[in-house]
Amino acid sequence: MNTRVLIVDDDRHMVRTLSDILRLHGWEPRGVQSGEDALAAVQAEDFAVVVMDVRMAGMNGVEALKAMREIRPGIQVVLMTAYSSADLVVQAERAGALRVLPKPVALPGLLFLLT
């Protein structure tokens, strides 16, 4: 079973925290800080799931999701956002996001979703 998870957030502390928590639950996390780096990681490696922030400088999470879907059509992506714009949620769902979670992320809910 593929247990690799890509964590994408421009906040290094968020990446580190989520990586540590997911590692404790049996995942193999890799963290990056931009949509562009996430896209490069998805091109290079196969991840079971991507957990990604929506609001980032440069390529945002929805744009990165769409680009990832072109490379790996079946990729599972969970988006996180502190800004719950209904329009953004609709865009993310249309692009194929598994779920859009509010920040701060409720860790039990995220862990349940990933299992």
C-alpha cells in the first residue's frame, strides 16, 4: 500500500506539524512550500494523497490541483483553507478535490479522511 503523502503549505510550521503527525500515524510525508514545488513533486513521485493549502503565493491550491490532475488523473487531493469562499469550494470540488477542510484543520477529521 502506498503511504506517501505530500503536504503543501507556504507556512513551514504547518508543513512540519502535519508531517510529524502523519508520520506518527504510519504515513511517509514529504513537505513542500508552493504549488509549483507540489506539481514538480507529483511529476516525480506517486503519492497516495496530497494535503494542500488553497492560498499560496504563485500557483494557488486549486490551480495546482488542476495541473496535478492533468499529470495523474486519479490523484487524491485534500485542500485546506482559512478562507471558506463558497466559490472557491465549488471550484475545488469541480477540479476533483476529495474534500475542502477549514483551517485550522481538525486532525481527527483529517486522519479519518486519509484512512
